[in-house]
Amino acid sequence: MDIYTKEKRSEVMSKVRSKNTNPELIVRQLIYGMGYRYRLHVASLPGKPDIVMSKRRKIIEVRGCFWHAHEGCKHATLPKTRADFWATKIACNRERDKKNLDCLNESGWDVLIVWQCELKNLDILKSKLKKFIDSE
Ligand SMILES: [Zn+2]
């Protein structure tokens, strides 16, 4: 038995979904709005990068501060309960991120990481994205 009514359930689920996809969507909209075009979640590249611009050899990755252990960020603090579990999971994510990044760099791709907390100031983020995309 579901503890929610049908309406409440879909409301809850849509909140969960938007919470997960929002940062990436916002970044995509910014880039698209500036007139750039890209491919999404390219499965043939390591780590299936979020935003790929093949001709420019650029990749933009949007990362959650918690799951990807953003260094020095207050959003990356481990919860006190089940701390071992979280620490292991996040250490593995981080290891995998680093490996993928090295691979991409060695193959001549430029990678920009956008952290979730950078979305607080979209003007700054926008100029950062533009600078990265336009750089040679
Ligand atoms: Zn952060």
C-alpha cells in the first residue's frame, strides 16, 4: 500500500525528478540560449559526459557537490548516520570521475566541470561557460 494518495504521489515524484535533473537542465538552457549546440550523454565516451561539443572537442560536466565530493564546499559534508557507507560510495564516485577525466584529457578533450553550487550565480556561470566554449 502506498502511504500517499495518487495525486500526492505524483506530486512527490515530480519533485524528486526535478531535484535530480535541475542543475544539468539549467546549464543546458544557458548554453542553448547563447546559441551553442551540443550532444547529450554521449555513451561512446568514458563516463557518458553530460554535454558534448564534438567539433570544438569540449565537454561540460554538471556535478552534484555531495555525490562528487566538491572540495571545500559546504554541500559536500557527509551525513553523520551511516557515514562509512557514504564515504565509500563517494570515494568510488570520485575515483571514477578522476579516471574518466584523465582519459578524456589524454584523448584531447577539454573538460569543464560545473558544480551545482555554481548555479547560485548564473551571470558568473554564463561568462565562465562562454569563455570555456570559445577558447581555442
Ligand atoms: Zn559545491
